[in-house]
Amino acid sequence: MLKRLTRNRRVAIIACVFAIAMTISTPGLAQNPAPEFSLRAIDGETVTSTSLRGEVVVLAFGASWLPLTRNQMEAVKKLADQYAGRGVAVYWVSTESESPKSKNYASDEQLRTLAQKYKATVLRDPEGAVSKKLGVDQLPSVVIIDKQGSVGDRIGGMDPTADLAKQWAERLNKLL
């Protein structure tokens, strides 16, 4: 009886270890699916989570009035250029309100000027509804979504002296 119990325990332990190893080492499983979302580009086009499926997506959330916006926008541009044609979509997402009555207001024209200056694609997330769904709790932040539509990484805050594009690329390369 003791030998049998020991053998059964060994089999159970091996099965558990195998199951854990499969979970850890199986890439691409939707372990942290991103919520469905829809964002309006400042040119009027709508970008949805469904339309982005099959691409790795970088969403850099910020606000035009933040002092670190310049650094973030430069990193967005650099990353978009570096990964052009490789199945990576890179966006800067303004969390500013579309209501002129809000303190946190930015017009499409103001954001267009910013987009042209940095040659970046700008999406709108008025009042931060999508950023909240994606677990963004500070600005600036970055969310990287893998090809299967799962959140692959979240990066909150920024070091103003760091090479952001390089930091993001290191994390992005793990998902390609």
C-alpha cells in the first residue's frame, strides 16, 4: 500500500510539473486577453481591437500637456519606423477630453499639429475610457498587445533620460 501511494504521488507530482511547464512555455496562449476597444484617429478613421488582430500593437497613452510627451512621441515615431512592414502597429493615444469645457481638452487640430511634428499616428481616448480598460493607471504609459489580442506588456511611467524606443523594442521583440 505504501509503495502504491508513493508511486501515485510521484505520478501526480510529475503531472503537475508537466502541466505548469506547458503553461509557462506555450507562447501565444491568450492568458491576458485585451478587452475589445475602439479608438478614433484624428483623421476620423476608427481603429478597433478586432481590426488590429494579427499585428503586434503598441499603444502609447499620454496627454499633449505632459512634459514627457515629446520624449514619448519621439519614441513612437522611432519605433514605427524601426518596425515598419513587420506586422507592428504603433500609435500615440491622447487621453484628453473632446469637450472644450473640460480642463483636460485638446482639439483635433492641436493633436494634428502634434502628429505632424512627430510624424506619428494619433488616436483619441477621450476621458481615458480605453486606457482604463487596458489597466493603465498613470500617464504616460504603454500597452503592448500581441498578435492574438492579449496584453503582452504594460509599461507605466517614463524615465526622461532613457532611450524609450530601445526599452520598448526589447519588450516588443519578445512578442514577435
